[in-house]
Amino acid sequence: MITVLAGGVGAARFLQGLLQVHPFSDVTIISNVGDDTELFGLHVSPDIDAVLYHLAGLADEERGFGVRDDTFHTLDALSRFGYDTWFRLGDRDLATCLTRTHLLRRGLTLAEATAEVARALAVPAAIIPATNDRLRTKIRTDAGLLDFQEFFVKRRAADPVREIIFDGADSARPADGVLEAIASADAVLVTPSNPLISIAPILAVPGLRDALRDTRAKVVAVSPIVGGAAIKGPAARMLRDQGLEASAATVARLYADFLDAIVIDSVDADLAPRIEAADPHSGRQGMAVTVTDTIMSSMERKAALARATLRAAGVSTS
Amino acid sequence: MITVLAGGVGAARFLQGLLQVHPFSDVTIISNVGDDTELFGLHVSPDIDAVLYHLAGLADEERGFGVRDDTFHTLDALSRFGYDTWFRLGDRDLATCLTRTHLLRRGLTLAEATAEVARALAVPAAIIPATNDRLRTKIRTDAGLLDFQEFFVKRRAADPVREIIFDGADSARPADGVLEAIASADAVLVTPSNPLISIAPILAVPGLRDALRDTRAKVVAVSPIVGGAAIKGPAARMLRDQGLEASAATVARLYADFLDAIVIDSVDADLAPRIEAADPHSGRQGMAVTVTDTIMSSMERKAALARATLRAAGVSTS
């Protein structure tokens, strides 16, 4: 059994590769919900849906979210009713959100609703939100405390990030099966997602981080930072905003308390000794490093990255 | 002040004509809600929206409901999630339903939500649902008791109608302003809508029928039955299913307790004496009859019908 901590598009691409080399019936995906939002009264789960659409072969891979060849007729009509439409929810994407919202209103948990949606989209893996409770990432900027999507989409993540808050995390409970999936896994993989806003909200759910520290499985992350830049999105700049170096070494350090190994890109090979060495200052143990090509520019490269990551976790692959 | 009891498309067409000859700031429309339904968790008000779309110039006049040139991408995607899609809710139409549902969930009444939607669509008339409470038309057929839209849309109104039930009517209260609009009107007009399923659910709200009997305004209906057939829809057959003659005389009789005059089509001129005469059997008084062309095949004819109806109600027109 492989358990994967997943953000949005980076996770989705990594999982596409994993699907090539590992039977998906053995994979449990634990998804970030910190960027969930409410639009027009609908519950929108962008990270869950990014993963589902990619695995269902429906994703708009260029935009990085939503459904390929989607149209925006409902959204455009909604603008007439005074709604903001900077979150470009397409007509087909809306069907997913309507379904999820309808299921939630009928009393299903987010995990149950997600399972229904995944089944309808014929996605074979188990995908579980980190929590069924309300957990919302908020970003403190010089313009005030912003809802995540307002910061990320409306303002294009342009504001310097002063603080990242996971509203509701303190009282959130892990969804059924989350802690078990970590405890009983043969390997736990952390996808190449923004550590501050895609993975951290998962880790903020009480019990998650302890489960990662305690599991007997190897925990392996893939660095989303390559050569000092994020593969996609504002991760590098956000790390610097926090006074951190934008590097795979920082990613390793952020996960140091539970990580056994990290996969970094060949361009960052010189970082390996620093990561492998123990840090006497913090008392941190060193960790194993796999150096490989991490740019997921084709299905072959995605599969190769998944294979290297599984190998680092001690799992044999096909 | 003119108050109009309105069903769906027949009402919408009549109101288009009224808009040509009377200032809409003086018109209050009381709408049927018996055919409201829930689809995908959304509150759909087909009659209210038929009127709004026609008055906003957005209506798909050929289909008789929905928005012109609408697309069905969300609906088609919803079929993947196991939803029935025989109710062809278009993408733009969906925006209206999303907005209404969102407003209802935020605690607004249906009347308040309707006012917001009308304002956004720049419809200048006041349109009030007959009730804010849940009132649903159900049709007893040999296939069982059907929700109205299942009977009307899914099964194309093909089943013989054994009984028509207005579920919830007993405990429904008139929406704010409904009784006042009838009591204080200079004229009350009943649109050429199906008397059994478009107007009867309005009359079923406790207090409505008494208000119509008691108002000092003249109450004038336009017959939707012309030459023994309905202008549109199954009204004629439904009347026969109830053991009634499909004629303007029956319409007059169904409204006899509150109607002062009826407008019938020229082809039915021979019915006028029967309607004008008192009915010693039932004790019914005779009523005034206006005979004119009632087929609303052009804007000119719609306006002429509105003018004739207002004249029958004693209102001078421009």
C-alpha cells in the first residue's frame, strides 16, 4: 500500500506517473483541502478536482486546473447577478461542484462525496480529504488577511506573504482512514507540491504529523523546488517571503521530522551532501537523497520520477 | 395598479403585450410556484423564470422556456454523475437557478430572491410568488402520483390525469404583498394559462380566492382555450380528463366565483351568450364577455390582447 500526500497540479502530474508504474488499487491519496472555497453557494475543492481530472484524463493540463475544452457560459451569466467571476469555473467543472455540494447538503461527508465523484469519473484510486472539517488557508498580506483563492487567483499570488494561517486546523479531525493509511502504508510519498500552501495544510490537521513521524513506512518527498525556482506557482517566492532559502534543502528541512528521503533534481545535485548530513545545530538526522530528473514534461518522465521515488521508499516497481 | 395572476409561457407572452400598453411600474405579477422543483440541489422556478426571461428579452420563445441560444454543457456533464437530465436546464438558465438557490440558502424568502433576480435581469415589474412556502403540484396518473415536472416534462404530459394535488397548499401563506396587491388593484388580470395547473395552484393558497372575490377591482381572465384546444400545452386534454368540456365556457365557470369578465377568442364567439347568462343551476351570475383575437402570434397581437383585456377591466390604455 502506497499513501500519497497531495496538493494540486504538481500532485496530479506525479500521480499520473505513479499510475503508470504501480497498481492504483494499492494507492491512497490524502488531499489538501486548505484551498477549498465557496462560490455561488457551491463547495469547490480545487486540489481534489485537479487530481481527479488529471487521473480521469479530463484535465485542462495547460491551465493546470479545470476540465479540458471547458466553456464558461454559466460563469458569464453569473456575472450578471453580481458575482465575481475571477475564479474561472467552467461549465463542466461546475457539474462536479454541483454534485459535490448536493451530496454534502444531503449529509455526506466531504470524503464520502469525494468518493462518489471519483467513482463517477472512473478514477480508480482512493482519494481522501485530509479532513472533513472546515480548514481554510488564509494569507496575510499588506492588503490584509485574504482568503486563499483571493490571494492565489484573483491577485495572482502577487502580494508578499506575511503569514500563512490554516483557519480551523486546530479543531479539524483527520478524515476516516487518513491516519490508518499513513500508519499501515508500505511507503508514504509527498508529491512535488508547494510545501507552504499545499502540503502544510495537510500537516496542520492534528495527528497527521505525528502519524508521519510514527509510521514504519519510509516517507519520501519529491522537491517542488528545482534550481531555486518552483516548477509551477509561487512556491519559491513564498519561501523567500518567509525568510527561507528557495531550495530543495529547505523543503527537506520543512519535512525533516518525518522524512526518510527526498528526491531532488539533477540540477540540484550539489545540495545532496548538505541534505544527507546531520544538522548538529537543530539535532536533525541526515536523510537519504535521490538525485534524478524531476521535471515532469512527458508521461515517460512522470513515470520515471514515480519509479525513482518508489525506489527511494524501498518499493519495487514494474 | 394592475395585478396579474401568471403561469408560465402563456402568461409571459401576455405580459409582453401588457408591457407595450401599460407602465410596468404599475404592474404586480403574482406567479405560480406549483411547478417549482429541485434539480441537482438547486431550486428551479420555471414559471417565474419563463416570465422573467420573456420580459428581459432573453427567452427561448420557441422552446417556451429557458434562455435563447443556451448551451447544455453543465447538464451533459451532470449526466455523468448519475443525474436525470430530461429537464433541459441550460448553462445560462443554471446561473439563474444557482443565484436563486444561493439567496434562499442565505435566508432570503423566495419573494426576496425573485426580486433580486428580477433586478439583475432588469425586469421592471414587481413579480411575487403566490407563496414563499413549499407548494408543489402533483399529478395522479395510472403510473402513480407524479411530481409535476416528471409528469409534464419527462413523460410529456401524456398520462391521463386522474387527480391534481397541490401539496403543501393547506398550510401555505400568501407571500407578503400578494393579498394587498389584489385588494388594492384597479384591475386584476388572469393570464391565458392552464387553469388547472398554472392558475389553480395560485388560487389554492389560502386567502387568495377570498381576496379575488372581495376586491373592488374588476377581475378579468383571458381564456387559454380557443376553439376547443389549448393554445399551447395539455390544458384541453386535462380539462377533458377531469370530465369537463374543453372550452372558454369551462374556464369562465372555473373562475366564476371571482371573475367579472372573460376575454375569449373570435372563433368562440358563439360561447358568449352561454357565459354571459346566469346559471340558475349553480346560482352563478352571468359575466361580461369580450370577443377578440387572442392568438399572440406577434407583438402587435399581444399588445392588442392586453389592450382589450384592460378595457374589459375598465382601465384606459395608451
